[in-house]
Amino acid sequence: MPTRPPKRATTVKVSAVLVVSSDTVPVESPDAQPERPVVVKKPRASRAKPRPAAADTQEPADDSETIKPAAKKRPRRVTIATVEATATINAGPAGPCEAVVTTAAVSVSIAEGVPSPGAATATAVKKVRVKKEVWPPGPLYDASMRPPPHDGPACRIMSWNLAGMRAVLRKDPEALKKLVASENLDVICLQETKIQNIHIEQMVVGSLLEGWTASWNCSTKILGYSGTAILSKQPPISSTLGLGIPEHDEEGRVVTVEFPDFYLVNTYVPNSGDGLRRIEYRTTSWDAALAAHVRKLELTKPVVLTGDLNCAHKEIDIHSPSTNLMSAGFTVQERSSFSSLLVCDGFLVDTFRAQHPTAVGYTYYSNRFGMRAKGKGWRIDYFLVSASLAHRAHDSYIITEVFGSDHLPIVLVLKS
């Protein structure tokens, strides 16, 4: 589950207005206002009797006009040019972002035809607010984007982070059975089951699928935490729990099963946590171990890697990229690790993004602040397949109408 840090300042492309102020040299401009004329007034005729004046100072009585001196003119401020400052953020794989800036260092030039003032000064306007990022950047995903159903033989695999299996089954004991029926599923991959082996017999099996084969990997380090499972209609050739590395296998995060023509790896990748306290472990140790596990399997057969990978890979995969650059699940380190270890050089293919290059589809919504109702989510659940399997991916879709968890189920239809 992604976490958000405090916001940080940044700079972006801005435009400012050049303002010229001069006390000594007049600045002429098409926008300049004409100077005020000297005020000339006639004195009003007074009804009061005039006081007698001394003979040597008395002024002659005539109708001549009196002229008042012109008021002191203020220095004029004239807009004569527009200037621009440019800066970009190195945001890693997702590219630059926009934000609010408070100052800008600019270089300016006087507009053509405007004389350069003698002692003029130029300043950039402060507190410039750039345009808000346009969102969504593409069409919102819905079921109408799916291709026609595949009529031939296929393996239909569903992946779902339950955020607590017992909680889901308490709300609806038939939840998994309904999904199997509606989607015609052959395999189910579950993450964050949060159960121990004792619960499997006591309350889970009765609510699951009769006759299906299940491989459970429960956390031994922390009870009621993490946990993964793979349930299949047909028994797999083999099943393996974990990565074979003790420090990575105590939290029950990986299950691998072998089918006749591919390996299926179900994983719940560790979250970097509040304050990114686990980001170094996740990006330098865990991610590398998972990638090595997949590469080793691929030496024998193609691989399908699925689960909650806890990373919104691109800006299109998160509702507010510019405010989440330091959020767990969207940091430069996590996205770079995802790129370099999993999808580099066509090693694994993101099936949803390959099918929907511009669609905005989310698989996770925070339960806080009603994010699902607002349509503000993350896409952190994936089906990644070996390049040799990519042509067999008929459909990779999100089941948007299912409730019960803060994640949505995703399905891959893999043609036989």
C-alpha cells in the first residue's frame, strides 16, 4: 500500500513579464498612456467682499488667467517585453513534472522598436503559477476496451491482492467462487492473504473451490501479515515457496508453480514503507533477487510474473505524479529498479500497457478520503510475461466492478 511524504519544492518552465521603470529617460511604447496636460484654471468669482490691499502690493483687477505649476510626475512603469525562464526536473523514467514556482532567474531583451532606457531596471514577476497538469492524460479504462472473447483454448489467470482473506470472505463467502464462474478462471493468484496455516483448514477451504489444488506461503516472521497463494483447477507439475533466500522468505511473499508450457510466479513485493524506511532493502536486495529468480526459470520455460509489485511504473499509472515523487511505490529508485531489472531490453512485457498504451486504468485505491469514488488510484498490480509469450496474451484486463479490497482483480487470458 503506497504511502505519501510531505511535498517538496521544485522548478519548472515559467513565463514572466518585463517591467521597466525610469526616472530620467522617457520610455515610449504602444501601451504607454499620454502625458497629462498642464492644468489651466480660471479663478471662481467670489461672492465675499474683497479685502482692501495695500497700495504698493495691490494687484491690478483684470480678467487674465492664472496658471498653476504642473504636478510632479511619477516614474512610469511600462510593459515592453515578455521573458521566459526554463527549468526541468530530472524525475527519472517518468520524465519532467510541473509545479508552482516563486521566483525565476531570467534573461531579457527589449522588444523591437522600443528605445532602451538609460537607468531602467528589469524584474521578473514573482509567484508565477504554471498550468495544472492535465489529468487524465488518456482515456479512462473500462470493459468496452476489451477485445472480443477468445473462442479457442486458453488459460485464464486472475491475480488479486485481498488485503486480508478472512475479511473478504466474511463480507462474501462466495466471492472467489463468483469470480471463477463469471470469468471462467483456471488459476487464481492471491496476495496479502494475512492468514496462517491453521486458518486454511478452519475457515478458508470451505469457502474456496472444491477439487482445486492450492499452494500457500504464509508469513513466519509476523503472524497475520503478507502471505501469497496460487490455486489452480489442474494440478501443477511442481510448486516452490519463496526465493530460496532466508532473509526474503520469512514473510511469505512468493509462490512459483510450473505448468506444461510456462512457469507462473505470484509475488507480493515489499512496500518501501512510511518514510521510505525499507526502500534500500527493496530496491537493492529484494528486486534483484526476484529478477534473478525469474531469469533462472526462463532458462527452462517462459515465465508469467504476476501480483502486487508495489510500483506505479509510469506517470500514466498514478493519478497525481507530480505530488507523489517521494511516495513509496513511485520514487525514482523504485521505478528505475522496475525498468532495469524486469522490463529492460524486452525481458518481460507489461501485458496491460502493451494492449492499452494510453488508457488510464488503476488497480489500487486508498481507503482513505474516498479515493475510489474520486477515481484517484494507482496501477501497481501486473501481469508481466516473457517476450516469447507476449503474442499469446489475448486480453489483459481489470475487473472494475469488484469490491471487498482496496485492490481490484486483474485477469490475463493466455492463448494455448
